[in-house]
Amino acid sequence: MKRSAEIIIFALLFIFLLSSSIKADETEAAEDDRLSGLIKKVKPSIVAVGTYYFNDLPKAAYLGTGFAIDGGKRIVTNYHVILPIIEKKKTPYLRIFHADFPDIGIKAGIVATDEFHDLAILEHESDPLPVLKIGDSSSVREGYGVIFTGYPIGLVLGLNPTTHSGIISGIAPLVKPSPSARIIDGDLIRHLNVPYNIFQIDGTAFPGNSGSPVILKSSGEVVGVINMVFIRGKKEHALSDPTGITYAIPSDFIKALKKTIP
């Protein structure tokens, strides 16, 4: 009798563990499917930002990533992405590149810039692209799961944006006072006087990812913009060698920049 009871208990325990394992597998598979669906939804909104000029070799030059907002005609990117175009007086050759556009890209103009937060909004001349919704970055907390999609190594892989995944690993000020005032320049002092937090992400990004949207896995909303030049130059100003940390500008600054457009 005792032996039979032990067998029954063992059988029930085995069934419970098997059932739990199956449910865990099903949950993981469902999460994979949901994330895959989110990536599929995001990719059509992603563009490459650069120039097309017949005297250049190659004619098409890639500088960074952007993404569509506001009806699909406007593109968010980093200010430092378009700064070389402005400095070289090549704004007439500003283009955005997309799998659905011609190889020479589509003309775009600059409609708003925020050098202080390293953001820019462009407007293109083609049919609207699918848009991404701008979320509330002030509600983001450390540990939130995110993805970011863009062109980490330019157009080497063609117009097929790549997605990276991670979590918000830290939320901290862009600039902190340095132990040595000698390495604080005028631009850093400006940011010390008007401080704001940026996101640190444990996913790997590259300079070509500048301008990529940071998207919450839970809602699919944009809560930041990847920045691999501007932030690193300030956040890591006291370091002789840059780290591999990925940074992003919170999306609330996009909302503020949008309000400046007539």
C-alpha cells in the first residue's frame, strides 16, 4: 500500500513538472513570436540617412539611421548625423534611403534641429512611410526590455536594417562634474548647467546605429534615439579609451522639438 502511494505521488510530480516545462516552452515561444512580430512591424519605418551626389565616389554616402514619425513624411535622426552635410554645404544632396525607394534615395530637407540634445527632424518628398509612435520616456525604468533597429555597419548589408535587443541598464546624467576642471570645455559646461538624463543600454550598437529608435518591447513605442558619438564624447570625456556602452537620448526631447515646427 505504501509502495503504491509513493508511485502515485511520483507520477503526479512527474506530470506536474512535465506540464510546467511545456507551459514554459509555450510561453517562451509566444514571446519569441511577439518579438518577431514587433521587429517586422518596425523595420518598414527605418531609413538610412546620407547624401547622393554624382561627383562623389561612391555617389551614395551613408551617415546614420532615421525613423518615420508624424504621418510618415518626417524622419527623426541625430543632429551629428546631418552635421557633416550642413558643414560641407551639401544639404541639396541630403537623401534618405529605403528598400522601397530608388537607389539614389529620396530628397529630404531639414525642418528642425536641436543641437543641445543632438536631434534633428527631416521631411522627405516621397510617399509616407509606416510611422512609429513616440512614447513617454519619463516613465521608463531600469530593467525595461528594449530593441533598437538600424544600420550598424552602413549599407554593407544592403537596405535591410538590423535589430539588437537589451535592457535599460542605467539612467544617469549626460555629464557629471569632473575631478579635473582642465578637461571640462565650454560645451560640457553648458550641459552641466542644464542637466538631463540619458539611457544606458546593455545591447551592442555601432556608430552607424546613430539615429536608431529605441523601442519598448512591451508597448512597441519609441522611448529613445541611439547616440554613439555625441553622448559618448560627453559622458566619457574623462576616459582615454571609449567604453562599449550604448547610449540613447530620451524620446521626450523629440516631442519638444516637434513643437518648434510651424
